[in-house]
Amino acid sequence: MSVPQLSDEQRGEQILAVFDTAFGELLAADPAAFRVKFRKMAASAFAFYRGTACLFYHDLDADKRGGPYLDDRTARVWIHGDLHAENFGTYMDAQGRLIFNVNDFDEAYVGPFTWDLKRFAASVALVGYAKALSDEQITELVTVYAAAYRERIHALATGAKSDEVPPFTLDTAEGPLLDALRDARSLTRFGLLDSMTEIRDFERRFAPGGGSIELDAATRYKVLAAFDGYLETLPESSLARPDSYRVKDVVGRRGIGIGSAGLPSYNILLEGNSDALENDVVIYIKQAQTPAVSRHITDSSIREYFQHEGHRTVISQRALQAHADPWLGWTELDGAGQLVAEVSPYAVDLDWGDIDDPEEIAAVVADLGRATATMHAAADDESGHSELVPFSTERAIDAAIAADEDGFAALLVDFAHSYGARARADHQIFVDLFRNGRIPGL
């Protein structure tokens, strides 16, 4: 990776220009949310990296749009778009199984498969640096990730089907992945409901405070109309009990996370699968965002395939994640595409805080490499979206890597070190811009 050599001042101006393109409209609408977002990003180089996919793809695009291992097929793979070491965790799938896998598909799109791998590799370098690992140890971790990805892609391309490769479950996962699944299993729907709601007049309602915003009648009407539109996007298998979709309460929320700053969202309390109060379900409606990677993909047929960003997010997640959340759907509100999904009581993110031993880190990274390969293989000509990806992605990727086996890991290692250093330097530049009032609108 060879980002042009710029002074800190020049790079700062470049960062501000990229931020203006990616965040300008939302920041102007809700500067307070972005102050929270940016303070979280200021906490560490990794937090900065998490919040700046827009800068990452700007740099990739400026460096070289093509690159090794990319051709007409491997540059048109369904990708996660924001694949880093913390975007993995647990969820309960439509079959009631607790799964550990890739999560957060807000940035998913169709593009070069190597972009996911590079983004993950650089995140490994940042995690390793934060844990005071040597450059040699970081090289080994990225090499392990590349090897695990390569092995799983080859297995899938030469006989094993995606649905025959065991997912990471309570029966198959090990180490920190199993710990996350066990933590998720200890959680309960009642615990989630107890943290967000209360019983009033023998019925469950959202509790005041805690970030919830009471809606006026006109806004509530619009949200309920959007909810009706959402129901039409659910698969028939999700519509087993009509009473499950009876709305009990609606509140507004304002996104203040690293990825959702400034995006309006709403929580809806539903009856659930029985009249019992402990089975109620909370879903959220959130305005979907333009994925950073899409600004650097020029193929209009990809953009035109999606009705709006909410539709893109859901279709992408269903393509990349087997047996996705049965509540997953999309709708429109005030002319903007919305993502709709359950506020899951069983979501636990991978916690890197206590993963310090290099051997344990390597074992986790290898598992994440296998998960990445399985994800890339899932969304192809057999996923129901052959108009976008009309070929077997695992066979295309396998053939591309086979043409230069030795260079594959080396490509990711070189990128991890160079972009990891770039992100650490950018973090310091960003902190100085922020603390000195140089970010317009804040």
C-alpha cells in the first residue's frame, strides 16, 4: 500500500474532506451525536479505524482500484464492507441456534473480495500493536488468517457445500468464541425487556428515560405506517402467528454509536409468540446509511439492483448470513430506506480485552478467517441473487489465489503493517483536529 507522502497538515485536510463527504449532511443535522461519535473514535487508533471505513476506501481507491487476485468475477463478490476484528459476535438464527459469526452488515455491498481481507488484516495489526506484539508476531497472525481463509475457500470450492461446513455453535466453537456463545446463552429475553420496559395497567410498555424519546401523534402515525410496509418484506416463514405483530408501544431513539451517529431510529414493542408478557419482542427501525465502499464501485447495475439503502442492507445480510434474524426486513420512512431487525437479547460481541496470549489470539484469528471464507462463499449464484453474482464465488476466489499461492499471505501482511501504521498516525492527526476545533460544524 503506497498512500502518497503528505504532511500532517495535508493529511488532516484530506481527512476533513473525506469526512465532509461521508458525514457532512448527518453532522449538520445532529452535531451533538457526532461529538459523542468522535470522542469514542478519539479513544484509540482502533476505535478511529472502526469509525472511518470512508477513509479506508478513499485510500484504497487512491492507491489502486484493481490489484492482485482481482478479475471480472473476484471483483464482484458480495462483501461485508467493514470487516474488522470487532465485527464478530453471537446471534440466534431463524432455527433457534446460537451462532458465532460475522455481524453488522450496514456497510455490505458487492465489490472486490480482497477489500474485506485487507480491512480485517489492518485491524489485526492495530489489535496486535495495542497489545504490544512485535511486528513479527503481527506478521504471523495475518499469515494465520490468510492460511485459514485460503484453506476454507479451497475446501468449499472443491466439494464441501457452505451448509455442510459446521457453523460456530455451542457444540463446535472453542476458546473465546465458545465463551461468547455461553455468555449469550446466559442472557434472557426477560432480562432485555426488564431493562427497557415496565408493566403499566397489566400491559408492557417502554419505560421512560434511558435514551427513549416520546413521539408526537404525527410521528407515531408515520412510524406505524412504515411498520405496515415492513411486514410485507418478511418471508412467509416469519408470519406464523399474526398476533406476534400487534404493536404495544413505540418510542424514538437517536443513534450515538460509532456507526450510527445522527441516524434517527425507533423502537417498537410487539406482542411476540404468545400472550405471555415475557415473550414480547422489541424491534428497531433505523435509517440505513450509504455504504462507504459504494462510493468507489462504479458499476451502475449494482446500485440499481437495490430499492434503497434499507433494502440493500437486508438483502446483503440475507445473502451473507445463513438463517438470518427472522425479524429482518426493510421499509421506508420520510422517503429514506430503513433497516428493521430485532433488538436481540442474545447478541454478544467478541471481547478482545482478555485475549492476550499470542497463541490464543492466533487461534481466534484462524477461526475468523474461516468465518470470512464461509461468508464470501455463501452469497453467490445459489443465494437467490444470481443477477448480481452469477457464479460460484468460492471457485472464482480459489482459482484466483491458486494462480499465486505464495503471494496471497504476503499481500495481506504488507498491507496490514503499512495501513496499520497509517491508521495510527491518522488517529493522532484526527485527535488534534478535533481537540483544536478544526472539524467544521462541531
